[in-house]
Amino acid sequence: MDGVERLPPQSREAERCVIGSMLRDNIVIGDVINIINRDNFYVDAHQKVFEAVTRLHNDGMPVDLVVLAEYLMAQKQIDDVGGPAYLAELWDAAPTAANAEYYARIVRDKAIVRSLIHTGNEILRDAYDNIGAAEEMLETAERKILDIAQSGVIGQTTSLDEAMKEAYDRIDARANKEFAHTGVMTGYTDLDELTAGLHNNELILLAARPSVGKTAFALNLIRHVILGRASVPPAPVFFVSLEQSRTEIAERLLIAHSKVDSHKLRKGFLSSEDMQRLIEAGDRLRPAKLFIDDTPQQGMLRIAANARRLKKREQIALVVIDYLQLIDPENKRDSRQEQVAQISRRLKFLARELKIPVMALAQVNRSSEDRQDHRPRLADLRESGSLEQDADTVFMLHRPAKHDGGAEDNLMELIVAKQRNGPTGEINLSFIKDYMLYENHAFGSGGYI
């Protein structure tokens, strides 16, 4: 009815029942606080009682009507919650504690809906007031909604027996495959032997100084994944290019696959044979499932949203981002170190959420230039130590010929500087710059595509 103010969604009865269950059986307190917190309650008295119960429980005290009433009296809150009589009503609200988790989920769900209403009103107000650019307001709205979604995540514990069953299932899956690799294959023999591929749930960093060949390596790796080979089926990939346009990305893939000289292509000096090879490369690449987002200056909210959508619709097996330092921070007022740390954590969370590997390209600082061997190290990762901490695997590219005139011109070293669940080491690759092509160093063309 018009003119009648509606109350926010709530369930006073569920709030009463969940508190009553906690009082009747203290064992369920741990289960309940894994689902809800003080702010999930709508009634102020219930917030105070819930907080008192959890504090007593955390202090190792038994929680019953007498202990609870004494505590609230000491805190001078007994009258605020309705006195001992109302505590007795809470006890009577739940005849048994068996349904405590069910009641807690009702309380949590009502709180989520209230938060959505509150946030929706804020978004509506900001939109009417036109407080900033449309892109900024959209990003703020996305962040607020994401915060609500994350607040609804329930903590979960698993017994060792359950974890071991999952471990045995994964061991069996590995044993039943022709190869012992269980991750996304990179297409480079020595690298796949050392890492067993790019693994699900893991954040992989590919780091190097500018213009060494990070993007070229990433695109060659992507090409191997989306095309597959005899023993490895093709898999869809999501590529976020913050530095180059989708046209440039497509052109580089065509060059690498066709082995047409990139300089000739850019100058337009192509022979009929070159054109034929480009056409054949396009016919091979066109059906492959590579999804490109070349929107500049985008943040993790957009990247994560697109990745979730593609995981659901296309079952992508890998996310690659070029490159990490170009991702827009959520809060531009934070220090640069904190901004990069937040981005790093979000990338790690994204890999775990989607259960696929996420690879982010990153730049290293100038420290390596001052060393005699010029080789990059983990400590050279720019702007935040959290990159080294959050990453499960760190690859670093080094081209010896850039500093050593006697080194083989096409030799590229890929240094596995960190591998949380495996050994570190170095892989030699051949980088043919004219084709922007990486190949297995020992095997020429490699024979993967």
C-alpha cells in the first residue's frame, strides 16, 4: 500500500531460535559462528545477546541462562536485551539445538537481502546525484555487490579422511593418464617435465624486463593450449590484454603460426607464398577458442566477472593477463605497494574460485641490470613483495645475448624461480624474433602444432 513503510526482510523467529539453540547446546556455537556474525541480526537485542554468547564461548566459559545473565549485568546490557525474562523466552524458542545451522542460514539470507536493498538504494542515490563518471560509478556498484556476495560465503572444514579420498582420486587420475602431467600443458617439453603443466587453483607469474618477450611467450603458450596436439586436446583460454589491441594480438598469433617475417608483414611487403601461409594459419587458428578482452584501464572486478562468465559458458581452462601492473587498482588513494598487493590477492582468489590456473605477466625492476650476470631474481618483482608471496609459480625470462655478445642470439632462458609444489630450475628455449616464435631449444620446431 502507498504511504506504508515496509520493514526490511527479517526473521525474528529464526533469530530467536538460533540463539536459543546455542544456549541449549554449546557445541553448536562453533557451527553457527561459521555461518553468521553479530551484524546479521536485525533486532538490536539479539545482536547484543549473540555477541555475549560468542565472547563467553571464546573465553572457554559454559554458556547458559545464568552465566549469560550475569555477564550482561556486568556489561550493563541486561535491560537493553529485555531482562532475564526475555532470555528465558529465547531459551524456550528452540526446543532442540538440532536445527541451529538451518536457523543460522535463514538469519544470514535475510541479512544479505537487507544489504542488497541498502546497497541498491545507495547505487540509485549516487546515480541520480551523478557523483562521478559512469565507469567509476559502475565500478563502485560492482565492488559493493561483490562485497555482499563475499559476506555470504560460508566457512567450511573438512576431515582428513575426506581430504585423503580426494587426494587418492587425484593420484588415480594421474596414474590413468598416458603422461604424468595433470596441469594445462605449455607445449614446451622441458618446462612441462619440470612443472607437469600449469595447475588448477594456482597463480603463475611470468616476469621479465620490458621488451624481453613476455607477451610473445604468453601468446605462444596460449597457441599451444587452444590448438592442442595429438595427446592433449585443445582447451579454451581467456586472454586479458591491457597493453595491445585484439587486432595486434591476432596478428602476432598469425605471424607465429605461419612463420611469416613480422617486419615484412608490417611493411606490407608480402609475397604470394607469405599470404598463402597466413591464410592457412588463419584457417587453423580461427576455430580455436580464445576469448580476448582488450579493454584498457580495467580493474579486477571486470576481469573476474568476465572470467566467471567464460568459465560457466565456455569452460575456459586458463586465464592470462598482460600485464599485472596495468590493472586498475580498486582504491587509487592507497600506496602503490598496497594496490599491487590487493591485485595479487584477487588474482590468487580468482584462480581458487574458478579452479583453473591464472597467469599474470609482470615487470621486474632495474636491479637485475646492475648485477654482473643480469639475471632476474624473485626480489626484482616490481612494487610489491606480495607478488612473490601470493604466486604459486614464478617464471622469469632472460635473454643472455642482450648482455653477452658471445651468447647464442636466439637463446632464451626461462627461469622457474619459484614452484610451490615442485622443483625450480632453468629451461632453454629458442626465440625467433622475426616470427615472434618460441620453440623447444633442443628440438627445433618442437612438433607440437
